[in-house]
Amino acid sequence: MKKMYRLVVVCIAITIVSCAKDTILEEELNANQFPEKALTIDQINQRISEQIEATGDFDWNNEDAHFVWSALILGQNVLTVGYGNEGQSYSEVVDNELIQKKNELLSIIMSTEQVDKDNFKLKEDEILTVFDAEVTKLETVVALRKSEYVRYLEPNGYNHYVAGSVQKSSSGCDKSADYINTAHYTTTTPNNVQVSWHFNEHNIQSAWSKSTGSGVTIGLIDTGISRYQSLLTSAGINDGYSSGRFVQKYGTFIDSNWWWSNNYDGPDDKCGHGTAMGSTMASPRNNDGMPVGVAYNANLVAYRATEDVLLNDYHERKGVSKALTQLGNRSDVKIISMSIGYVWSIGNIKDAVKYAYSKGKLIFAAGGTSTSFTNGFGVIFPATMSETVAVTGVNDGSNYERCETCHSGSKIDFTIIMEGDNNTSKAPPVLNFYNGQRRYTGGSSAATATTAGIAALIWSKYPNWSRTQVINRLKQSSDLYPYKSSSFGYGNIDALQAVQ
């Protein structure tokens, strides 16, 4: 039985939107021109769907103030404000002019909302030029829209754009063990450690004679890693042929119904998705006869930034943003892997991706995994960004065909084989949530983690290389290079060729 991760969407494709923000601002002379009653969830979702279907994307900046306000009051009144000059996503030094711009926007909010500083709910970011504030009035949105200091306004608490019949727990979470067919792995030293069948499709096992990922640190932004999986703990990460490395776990996800809460949920996985991704990348070449990871001597820094793979919640978006900036500030982290996403771009995550990218990080992002009825659509955010490397899964047939629930499109850079041809049940085996157990995993999530592991093998072999050199080697080692497919990028990667 194959278990895929489902990121439920109505449709996805990223294109340039046709509606200009300036046109909207010209129409927003005052709040009196708008209806007093807010739009319903159905009305908001219908408009979002129409925009995605028409343009391939959705941007709150291209909707009027009444629409934004309607979503705002349905999303705990939390408004995310990106401020500064266009393209000014972050600032690492004290910038008095930038501070002045921010303070002017805060003054507009407090004045229009008629709230004093002591009762004003506000969260500021230390690096990104973004803050979150409580906004209840349409007049406030209109006033902010008129300021030249605003880059974007997003009602980041609006989390109702999900198919109603699908529960959150289906969004990539699975802690159940599977019976693993012996045909789906081979064994090697020590003590019959298991090598996933798809490793040999990419010559990963052969590449270990040249590199095992030693000295490279991978950052994983996901649902965390299970404390019940001993081979991914500090005590077990150096089991068998894995040695001299570390695993570190952090938590930036806040588990609370209130957006202003500081109730951090800790580093431990409660979903199962992050554990499976950590296993794919860096499970030790162990003595226990369990699955081994691609870069089994790489270091792993894992963040619990989300509670599942679908970034539809304010705290998940904030958690991912914080994880990106923190990993960006670590000089030892070279690679960041994100098998998570959403159906349109999210401002504070976009800003954080740009910050991490500015620090030289090689950022991999999943192209998208969904149920069959949404599988005809394109690549999800943040894999749509130019600063990320987008990966998806294909089957092992003679012609390129995406795996059953994998997304494809022009934004894809690389592919990894994730299943057998003709939808045969053969996803890669990995460590399960609980110690001594295994499970199947797949889709663009596992494809992304596999690619991050291959990048670690390259960087370990060539530690002085730049990000660009590593990416170029990935391209040169791929099946379709020097050409790029309109759906599958440079195609499947040959890990042995990559580390030659």
C-alpha cells in the first residue's frame, strides 16, 4: 500500500496577475463607498477560485479594501503588513528611515482603530520588514492602502480556503507503520541496513563510495521530528556507519487559537511528515536493519514550523518564516528543504525565503502533492519562487510521467522517481514515527527530501563550492540536460555522476 501526502487545492499555476494595485487604490477614496456588511466565506472563496482559474495565482493586493477586510474579520483580525520600499524584504541594520515608515503605519492603525499602545496587539519581526497587527475596521485597511510605505497587506489569519470535506489530518500526516515488501529495498552493511529501491534508480548507493554527506548541515522545515524515533535523536543519529555528526531540533510553531499567543509547541513532530522527510535525507546507515537516508553522514537541523504540510494557518506561516530566518543566520547550514506549501504565495514567507537566499542557502521546495482530482494543476508556493529549487516525483517508466499525485509544470527544476510505472504500489520506505517501525512515503515531498540529500553529497565532496556550482552540478548530472522540459525541468538526477 502506498501513502501519499495530500495538499488539497482547487487549482494551481503561477502567472502574472492582470489586475493592478494602482487601479484599486484610485477607486478606494474612502470606506463609505463599500457595503457595511462583510462578504461571506463562500463569497470570498469564490472570488479566490475565480482569480486562480483566470490567472493561475491569487494576490490580496489585487483585491479591494472591502474584500481584504472581509477576510480579515473572518481571520481573527490579524493583518500582516509588509512595509518599506518595493523589494525591501528585510533589513539587518538599524535603518532610521525604515523605522520611521513603520512607525507611521503603526500610527495610522492605532489612530483609525482608536486604540492606545498598551492595548494594541502587535508582533514585529527583527529582520523582515513585516509586522502583524490587530485590525478591525474597514477604514484602517483603506487608510493603509493609501500609504506609499505599504508593500502588501494580507489577512494572514484567513484559513478557510480548503475543501470542506477534507480534514487537516489528511494534509500529509501519517504515523501508521506499513508492511514493507522485500522487493522494495536491498540490504547492505552494516547488519542488513535497508536501501530504498529508488536510491538505485538514481545511483545513490554507488555515490556513497565518493561521498556520504559528511560535514554538510541540512535544515529541514516541516512538522518536526518524532522524539519516539531513536535513529533520529542525538543518541541514535550516529548509529552504524554514521559518525561524527549531530541532529538539532527546534520549534517555531505556536499551538494556539489566538494569533498573538507565544505558546510555542516545541520541536517534536506530532504529524509524521517531518519524521519521514528527515529519514529520507539523513537516517543513519544503522545497525538495526532499518532504512538509511541519502546523506547518512550529514548533520540535520529540524524545525517544527507547521502542524501539517498545508500552510493555511497564521501560526504555520509565521513558524515557517521564523525557521527560514533562523536557518538563514546559521553559517553551518548550506541546504534548506521544505516539503510544504500553499496554493498562492504568502508575503512573510516570501520575504523570509529571500532573506535565506541572500545568505547563500540552497533552498529546495516541493512542487506539490495532491489528490487525483487536483492533480492536473501546476506548481505550488514556495516552489514557484525563483529563489527556490522546485522538485517533483515521476514514475519509473520509459517516458517521463509524474507520479500519481505529483504536480508538474514549467517551474519544476528536477525530478526523482517515486513510484512504479502504471501506478504500481511502490513508494520509498523510510523510518516511521515510532522506533523500530517503517512506512512508505512518496510524492513531491519525498522527492524534494531526496534531492536535498543528493545536494549534501555534492557539497560534502566539494566543500568550497558555491550554491551556483552545486546547482550546476545537479543540472549537469540530470537526464535531460542541457535541455529543460516544460513539465519536468532537467529531469532525474544521477547522484554518482553528481559526485564524480
